[in-house]
Amino acid sequence: MISINFSSDIELGTFKVVLIDPNNNITNILEQSQEGTEVYKVKKGNNRIKIVAKEAKGKLKLDITPEKDGLEIDIISTN
């Protein structure tokens, strides 16, 4: 389980953040401007968080916290 605290303020374009599990199932975390905290069950293996935007402008804050000891989070950025 991971806890995600999020805050987004999107001024232009379309924007969303999704969680992708090892089987490529997609769960929406947030769309456009939103604020909140949610807990997500993650499957064993590589789970990814992807930011998807089209001509978007704004601000995003994500705090990701493992809810279980031994759970590792690696942050990898690609363009």
C-alpha cells in the first residue's frame, strides 16, 4: 500500500496522473486541478506513476509514502 498526497492547480490544457500496475492496469489518481490524499494497493512487481499532459500549464505536488515496511520507491524521470 502507498499513500499519495496530491495537489494540482492546472491553468491550461489537459492533465492527469495515473498509477500503472505490473499487468498494465491503469488507475486514475487525479485529473486537472484537485487536492487530496488516497491510499492505493500496489501489486508485487514494478508499479509506475505516470503524468500525462497535453499543452498543460500549472503546478503539481505529489507526496508518496509507503504504508508497509520494506516497500521501496524509486523515482525515475524520463522525457
